[in-house]
Amino acid sequence: MEGEVLRDDQWERLKPFVPGGRKGRRGPRSDGRRFFDAILWLARSGARWRDLPEDRFGPYQTVKRRYYRWIDQGVFDRIFEAVAADPDMEWLSIDATVIRAQAQAAGGRRKRGDRKPRLSAALAVDLAAKSMP
């Protein structure tokens, strides 16, 4: 479970952005930290909402509903702005294991006829002249 949940210092940094603690329609709101852990689990696993382990994170419908509500309220935007303003450079790293280049960038062979048609210079001049008043 290590690496799938927020550390205490990370949670303390995010906690001020968590909206309300008031009672929901059907009872008390679920724990904000558990919700964040669920979102991190989904992001890391690439799983569907339905695959969210209910015993660890609660019903997937609750997590999904809260996720879309927070998007509408701009909660994630505010969190991103705050975190981006003060990055932790120790963890900031981009390399080939994170970002992959397209096959064409690596010099991969193209199939015949795979090129896109280009405008000839004469046609481009003609079109430019017609578009000017």
C-alpha cells in the first residue's frame, strides 16, 4: 500500500483545498483523504471506476460523483495552481521512461504513400491572392 496513499505532509498541504465537512444527504461526508487516495489509485492503476476496491475506498459511485463535483467547483484547478506555484524540485524529473517519442521521431520507416499532400507554391500564391480584399 506504500506509494499508493498520500503521506501526512502531502495531505496537510492539500487539506485546505478540500471543500466542506458538512453532512451530506445520506449521512456524513466521506473522508477527503480516502477520496484522494482513491483518485491516486485510479490514476496509477489505469483502472475503470467500477474496479475501485470498495473495501479500501468506498463505493465507486460516491468517489466518481465527488470527483466530477470537484471538477465543476474548480477544486482540482486550485490545487494544481497551488502545487505548481511551489514545486518540489526533488521529485521533478522528465526522462524517456516518462515521455515517449512518436515512431516518426525515432526515424521509423514510413509506409509508401504515407505522406500528406502539400500545396504547390503556385496554388498557395493563387489562394493567398484570392483571400486578400
